Amino acid sequence: MPIFILSARGISKGEFVPEPGRPHYLEIPDGQMISADEKYRHKSLDWLDRVQSVADGRAGRRIGEAGDVLILVHGYNNTLDEIRQRHETLQADLAAEGWRGLVVSFDWPAGRNPLNNLGDRSDAAETAHYLVSGGIGLIIKGQARGCQTNIHLLGHSTGAFVIMDAFIAADKRGEFYRNDWRIGQVAFVAGDVSASSLSADSQWAEPMFRRIMRLTNYQNGFDDVLGVSNAKRLGASPRAGRVGLSERAHPKAVNVDCSGYFNALDPESQSSKVGWWNHSWHFGNRVFARDLAMTLEGRIDRNYLPTRQKHGENLVLQDAPRPVHEAKWLAMNRN
């Protein structure tokens, strides 16, 4: 299956460069490296039609009849090869766990130094505007002409910042603000945004929560990269991907604590690993993929997913299969 990418990297002499640029809509054939070659580039609406066609053709295992698209927004410290590996790994793992949707990557030029993520904020903020003009704008056009494909967002690390800033940027554009466009599920993994920014009274988060169905924040207290990010802020703004949501979290937000599961996870037991382990273990992990798959499907309440165990008021990730009789439920629903 081809890889669909919305890239906000600039192009010079036919090659991608590490600077923001106008959006490019890529369809990379299976087995090919990500490239700025013109043969891989589509016009925006042609690309949207291709994405919708592939996604709707894979529909299943969800409430409605239309397909699902999950837009993966990466963080800092990513090469084009790592972006491809994460994309392919996530697509394969979600499919293996029963999700029938299509992963689409939003690629932006981020720095290579894992300890320099604060410096990427300016590029991240600029990139958010490209996600608005090149991505959200397409979603609005598609929904206006009757597109029923369900759009979801997954932000890894600084990608969570890009997503939140994109909703702010969209709110500042009159034609976007007035349109009744919607996003389904949003998930943050290793989210490099402050826990307080996801509170019910957060003005920064309000545009996002107004447009989405649910935000799922995957927390890991052993994330050392986010520990560095927090230290750079002198501990004043603990990261949501490390400490979870605050007590004043927005009612549309749910926290899944992965710390205990990660603590018992042997890295050698996971064949696919891309990037800094404590910060990126989600990609290649089937238990995480199973929980995310059921979250995207939206068929089971957030508090009753079998991959989550309740500890008091907290939800904790656990290794458990899908419901035993789920296939029979789905078969009966189709009759």
C-alpha cells in the first residue's frame, strides 16, 4: 500500500530541505523512500480524493460506514527514513489489531538534536499554519462536499504542540472559524505540551476541544526526554506526556497511564523500534496499537476498553485482548 504524506518541508533543487515550505501532497509507492520527486506529488484535491478512496475502501469495525484517516504528526529529531518507518510500523500494527483505517503523515522540518526541542517551537508554530492551510483546509472542503471519512489526529512529542497550535491558527481564519468542521479522535503520545494546557479553562486548548470528539493522552512517567524538556522550563510546566493530565482536565480529555506497563517492558521483546526508546516505544508496540485502534473505532466507552484497568480514578494500560465475543457483536450488527 502506498504511503500518503502531507509535507510542509521546503524544496530546493528537487530535494527536501530542513526549512518550512508550502504544503506538498505526496503518494509514495510501497517500498520507496520519501522523496520530493515530482512523480510522487499530487494536486491537493486529487490527493484528497485518493486518500478518501483508499480509506473508505478499508472501512469496517466502527460505528459508521465511511472510512477512517489517522493523521500522524511527528515531533523533533526525525529523518525522512524514520518518518517512513514510523508510518509503516503504525499502519501495520493498527491493521494487525483490527483497525481498518489509513494512516497519513504530516511531515514538518524539525531539528536533529533531541535536547534542543525548545528551539523547534518557532518552526513548529510556523508549521501549524501549514497544517491549517494545507490539511484542515482540505478537511473543510471535503466535509463541505459531503465527505464522510472520519479524520483523527495523533501527535507524537512536539507534534502535540503543532496540533494544538493548528486549532488556534484555524480559529483566526474567518472562513474556517465559521465552518462547522469536525475532527473525531485526537491522541497525544509522549506529548510535549504542559499538563495545564489541557485544562478545562485553558484558552490555548479551547479551539481544539470545541472541534473534537475526544482527546486521549498517553502518559509515561519514565520518559526521560520529556524530563529534559521539563527541566529546561525549571520544572514550572510539567509535560502531559510524562505526568498526565491535571485535576482540572477538560471533560473531553482522558488520561491513560502507561508507566507500569512500560516499566515491565523489555526492549528486546519488541522487534520494531524507531528513535529514543523511552520516548518512542509506542511505535512497534502491539498493546499500545490495540488500545489506540479501539479508541479510534469509538465503539467502546473510554472507561471500558479491555486494554485499560481502573486504579481508583485512573486508567492504566494493560496487556489484554479485545472482547471475546466482539466479532459476533459486529456480525449481528450487520444483519
